[in-house]
Amino acid sequence: MMLSLRRLDVHVGSRRLLGPLDLDLLPGQCLGVVGESGSGKSLTALSLLGLLPSGLRASGELAHDGIDIALNTRSHAALRGRVIGWVPQDPLAALHPLRTIGAQLVETLRAHGQSDTEARALLERVQLPEPAASLRRFPHQFSGGQRQRIAIALALCSRPKYLIADEPTSALDARIARDVLDLLDALRREDGLGLMLISHDLPLVGAYAEHVLVLQRGDVVERGATAEVFAHPQHAYTRELIAADTLPHVEGASAPTVGPEGPPTIKAPLLRAEAMRMHYPRAPKPALDDVSLILHRGEGLALLGESGSGKSTLGRAVLRLLRGAQGRVWLDDVELTALRGAALRDMRKRIGVVFQDPYASLDPRMRVAEIVGEPLRIHGIGDAASRLTKAGELLKAVGLDPDMGTRWPHQFSGGQRQRIAIARALACDPDLLVCDEAVSALDAHHRREILALLATLKRERGLALLFVTHDLSAAAAVAERIAVLDAGRIVEIGDADEVLRAPQHAHTRALVAARNLR
């Protein structure tokens, strides 16, 4: 019994995007598919599922249990669900935001002739807390790791023989990522599932996959037993991926040692937040519980924590983007929390923001030059010609060709889109740059590039950087200080190297240990 694909090619017009590619999925085994953004990983999965976007065409030979199946036919479509299950990269985007989890599970179970009563059993099987109550909740009421478990439960509704997990841990912290993959691995062993694990996280693939396929720009450059490929990579690209995943301290991040109370040579902080609190409606515990912090010019402070720790809530509360947040925030000697209307809008020029998902934060109907220059237009800075010129300068500053300003967001890779988002954040020459999980969805190579860019911009422009992340190595690459959050409180703060080398709090030690296991 096996699912095999031979000589797969994917074209758009006359241009080949992927292939020729061969792969085998066997029951009870895990195949890892690795490569950078744009390497063809997701195209491989979509070809197997028969879900390629319009305009792309696939050719090749697909067989299941020795029976040949023509690609993109009814017989191929019939494999979806009953034979091949799919766990998408972004469960929040894949789940219907206006329907309860129970309704979505029941709908899928009925479509595959299963009993409604299986819904609760599935949530129990994927170890979702309070399964009975969870059936009545909506997707936004769950953490990222919990939503990924729900996506796995939905994929199991049809009792598939093979499961394709497309970047299932890309936006999760180390501990939760390992929990999700432990779950997938247990399902593989218990049900004899054939698992195809698509990821740019090489350590995780190395821990769970027996065999690995390495893709570069649509070509298979290396394949074999995972342990052998990782220990003795034959192709230069594989060696580059392995080296890129070992992320050193990026040049430009280091500065004079900064302790919890800031460097003695700097008289006044740029950003100061005191007694920050936030309690979401109907949440059992506060998301923020009496948190204070200080950030100086030219300094990087990483807010480090797991999903649900309060780090993103703190970042948004500081930016005045959360209704119901309490506390006081100052930028220099101006209290942001006391400003309203035009006065607040004018102060916002001094703060740039880079969000986690650049594709979601860039308007798909605007050309890149318009996107980068939009903050200038909003704040009434310059005329159309000067804004276009400034956009070109900013694109060049983040390592992109200014001529790319005429293109649309969908024409760029994930790493390039994040550079565009950074350029936009710099448009008004801010004093403070806030990055919310800005590299969490990027592969190791692009993550390294973006972190190096941020470190350079911080050094050259004297930016203060508030860097929200669950990635310990990313925090060390751009921040002089690290504040560790757990359950809405800062449990440890100090010099980045010291916090990661000799953590004092039990929670920090657990985070470091989880990262070292990868």
C-alpha cells in the first residue's frame, strides 16, 4: 500500500514552477519536504490534493495502492478527505470565523458519512482542553496551538490514510510546535497514517521524519534518509539551509550591555509604559497584569513568550490599538495614553509597526510604491511626486530595487513582502519600530536576512526596536535586552545573552530547554 507520484511537473504558461518530482508516501512513515519560500513545497501538496490555483497545470503519474489515477480528474478529487487529509498552515484562515467549532466538525463528519457524536471524541483525541465546551466556541477564542489541533481534528473526520501537514508549526513557539508534532507523530503511529510534513524548520523535520526531500526553486536537489542527509548533506543548497537554521548573533545587534534599568549613559528613555493591564471579555484571567517597561533610543528590547503569554497584547496596548487596555504610556515626555484625535495621530508618525503576516497587512489592490508611501499621504507629508521618490529610497534601504514599486504584493516572496512592510513602517522616519512576530512565518534563510536588516536599520537610524517574538534565537539577534512574559506578567528581564545563557526564572529555563530540544 502506497501513494506515489512520478514525474510531477507544474507549469504556468510555458514556465516550469516545479519538477520533475517523484515521491512516495507509505503508511506509518513520515516524509519531510523542506526548502525556502518559493521552493515548491506547497505546490507539491496542492498537486497531490488536486487543488492547484487556476492558471497552473500539473502533469505526472499518480497511483494509489497500485492503481493509476489521472491528475485533476474526478478520481483524483475523490482521494481528498477519504484518502488524503490536509492540515493547512494557517488554521485561523481555514476555519470559518462565524461558526462554532462544533458546527464545522459536524458538517465535515456528515459529509463523510460519520456520526455527529464523533465531534467530541475527535477533540478529545487531539487533546484539546474542555472538549465539550470547545464545541460551542468560535475559532478566535482559541490560541494558535489549539486552533492547529482543531484543524487536525477536521482533517481526521474522514479517517484518511495519508495526512499532508503544510507548515503546521510556522507561527508557533518551540514548546507548542513540538506538542503539535508530537500529536501528529502519535496519530501516525496509532493509525498507521502516512505523514507528509512540509516545513522550513529543519530541526523539527529532523526529529520526526524518516525520509526527507529537499527542494530549491522547484527542483529536487537532495533526498534520502533524514539522519544521513542532515549529517552528510551532499548538495550545497542543503548545507546552506542547515547553516542558516543555526542562527548566530547578527552583527549590529550588539551594543553596550543594557541591564534591566537601562544603560547609565542614556539619561531618559524613549518609551515608558507603567501598570499596563488588559482583561478580554469573558476571559478567565487577565492578558496583562501590571506590566511596566522602559526602552531607550537605539536599543532593542525583545518581548519573549509562548502563545497566550501576553506579549502581542502588550505591544498593541503600548501602541494604543486595544480598547479596554489600562495603564500609562509615554513617548519621550509626551503621555500617549492622554492624547486623543489629531494630537494622537500626529504622535503616531514617530512609531512604525511591522506585523506578523505581510501578505495580510499589505493591500493587494495597491502597488508597492503606493503602499510604502501611504503613511506619508495619511500624515499629509509631501506631494505625490515626492512620496514616490521617498518610496523608492525606502525600498532601496531595505534591499529591494526601487523599480519594484510598480509591482503588486502577490508578485513577491514572503521575505520580500516583509521588506516592503518594513519600508512602509520607516516612511515617516520613526523613532520607535514595533515588530510583532515579524519573522515567525519565514524560512531560516529569509528570517536571517530580515533580522540582519532590522539590526542594521536599528544601528544606522538609531531606532528603538520593540521586538515581539516566541523565537529565542531571533530575540538574541536583534535585542540587547529580553523581557520574558508568562500569563500576562514579566517574569524575567535583563541582558539578552545573560537571560538566554543563565535564565533565572523557571519559565525562562523551560523556554530555553524547549528550544534546545529542537
